[in-house]
Amino acid sequence: MVQVDEVVISKGYCMSDSSDVLDFAQAAERRKHEKREEKVAGIRDQFDRAFNPSTKPTPVKDFLRKKKAKKKR
């Protein structure tokens, strides 16, 4: 190690050479992107449930069908 003007320089190693170091702006952008992706996935699920009648729960219809079937016995 060489010490020059209160700065320690390790033999050829710099923190920016490491792949683990991220810029704060990049990290913030990546986090924003992940949050947006989560929101979009939630909205897609909501639309799928709303516009796809085969997967939409119908508790009232199910109850009335059951009641009608019971009366027919």
C-alpha cells in the first residue's frame, strides 16, 4: 500500500472496478422500475379478473343455483 496525501491506494484496485458497486442514481432507477413492474402486474391481474368471466367469482349465482337445484329434488 502506498499512502499519498492522506489517500490510501491499494495496488491497482479501485472500488469502481468492482461489479458490486452501484451508482445511487442507477439503484434508484432500478428500484423505480421494479415498483412500476409490480404495479403493472397488479393492474393486469385486475383487468384479467374483471374481463374474464370464466375466472370471475360468482357467489350469488352459485348460491341461487344451489337453492334452485335443492327445490327441484
